[in-house]
Amino acid sequence: MVSESLVKQREQLSQENRALNSELIEKNQQLTETNKELIKHNNELQQFSYTISHNLKGPVASMTGLLQLMDIERLEKTNREIVERLTNSIKTLDGTIRDLSNIIDIRNDITRIRQKLSLDEVLSIIKTLLKKEIDENKITIQADFNRLSHLYSVKPMLESILYNLVSNAIKYRSPDRDAVIKITSRTVGTDTQIEIEDNGLGIDMGSFGEKVFGLYKRFHTHTEGKGLGLFLVKLQVEALDGEIGIDSRLDCGTKFTLTFPEFKNVEEQVLLDNDIATISFNASLDSLACHWKRVGTKEESIELLQTCIDFVKAYHTPNWISNMIRVMDRNEDELNEFRRKFREDLKKAGLKQICLILPEGQGEDFLEERSLDNVYDVDIHLFGSLKEAKDWLAVH
């Protein structure tokens, strides 16, 4: 027989277990509520950040416009100096707002699409933007992209990264020698690397090594700056899942090494996926793809079409695949009215051709009946499967 003391011990353990379970449930509920509260506050903080940065842009742009209307030459010397200082202050404020907006966007992890980018083309854009500084300071830029000419990345972010690093190299050039900036690229295993090296002033890594990428950190005071450049660069590199390294010596120069992992999801970067359609981007074909799953309401279909149109306009995508096999009975006429509004915009954005996937033998009649052959005023090609469309785009 079980002793009375053992029974009491079991009862006591049982009571303690029930008390622990009750406490755990209560703690979980508290954690859940706390988590919800944190998410709420985080969302409110993000919204506040967007509101502040975006709402400030309008007044700053208005002030800039008003100052440009002034005939400075007709002002007295004192007033002219005041207006010039005010203009410079507004430019600084505008730059700060743009920098902070970039930081907010990066930290909020906005959807970013990788495209196949030519490093020569990206550098050409940067040279154009910095032409005045390059010419005035007689900067030599030596680029060697023979080992890696293209990579898959986010165009605005890669441009911003390289722009900031080249701009920094110009700003912190040495007065004792002609400034030379070397930019090279290569593959290391499956990674891609870009190096930006200059022969400028350099940084005392012993004193500032751990602070190089800090917010509002500056290491030379003889030039203007806010200390946001390298902080923003590091943020953008990490947003692309990459790493940035620095090798610098005072009065010798600085070398930045950017390392990006292989991007594997080249052919299907999903932009949107719901029960009506999946919209994705194929970077290797430079093509948008919309796979319709079922017939939606007019409003639902227009919303999805708007997403496709916005993407083509934003990314200047020349190709568009639309798989319509499952929506053959949809009312296309009411959607055509919406489509025609964007004919000119899409042509200006560079849309060249649309590949429609339709059941075999129904293509020509379907196009004629629904007036889809001229709605966008671009070339339309018919295919019976997604593979056929992809194979065709790969050689055209």
C-alpha cells in the first residue's frame, strides 16, 4: 500500500504543478500583450518617422522655390549674405531629411527587388552626378570590372553605396598629391566583391576604428559633413545581406571592401501573392510575371493590374508575362478602360512587349474579341505555356 506521506507528497506536487501551469499561462498572456503593445508602439514610431520626414519635404521645397525667385543681385550686400546663408541652411536641412528618410526606409525593410546591373552603367551614373567635383578637383577614377561586370542587386541602393564612397574619397582627398580612386570587382567563391580604394587623407584606425560606421561620426573637420555617409553605407550594405570592411592609414588612403552573398532567387522574386494572382519578377529575363489564379471582382483585378503597372514604371521593365489561362471568361472590356489610361506611361517607362499565355488555339480569337492586341500599344506575343514564354524571352 502507498504510504500516507507519499500520497501527501503527490498531492503537494500536483498542486505545485497546477500553480506553475497557471503562472505560466498568466506569464504567456502578459508576454503576448506586451508583444502586441511593442508592435503597436513600433508601428506608431515608424509612422511618426515617415510623417515627420515626408511632411518636412514639402515646406523645404517651397522655401527653396521661393528663394530661387528672388533676384539676389538687386539686394544690398548684407541682405544678399543673409539670403545666401539661408539658402545653404535649407540645402543642409534638405540633405538631412533625405538621409534620414533613407535610413528609415532601410530599417523598415521595404520590399526590394534585385535586378541584373552593369557596374559600368552604375559608375557612369555616379560620375555624372559628381561631374562638377571630379572636374574641379581633377579626380582620376580607374575602374576595372573585367573579372565581374554584372551583379544582381537593388539599383538605387547600390548606386547610393558607391556614390557615398566615391564622394567621400573626393571630399577627403590629400592636398599633397593628385587624387586617384580605384574601383575593382571580382568573385570570391560564390560571393561578389567590390573594392573602392583612394590615396587620400586616410583614417586613424587605432583611434577611430570602432567608430568608423557610427551615426554622426566625423574624422576630419576641415570639410563640411554630417557624419551620416558611412553610417548610411553600412546600413544599405547590410540591408543587401552584405558586409563592408575598411583598411585605412593616415596620409596613405582608404580601401573599402564590399562583400555580397550570391543571390539565388533570381527567377521568381515574389511581389504579391493572394488567392487571385501571384505577381513576381524574373531578374535574368528582366520580366514581370502575373499568374492569374481565378476571376476576381473588377476592383480586385484593377488593384492587381495597378501593382503590375506601378512596378513596370518604377523598374523600367521591358517585358511582361501574363498567364491568363484560368481567367478566360473574365470581362476584359471593363478592364481595358483602365489599362488604356497607362498606355503612354508604360511606353515611356520602356515596356516593349507582353507575353500572353492562353490555351492552345484560342489566342488570336481571344485577342480580337477582347481588344487586347492594342490596349497597351506594345508588341503582344502568344504562348501556350510559361516555359514557352520564358524560352522565347531568353533569346529576344
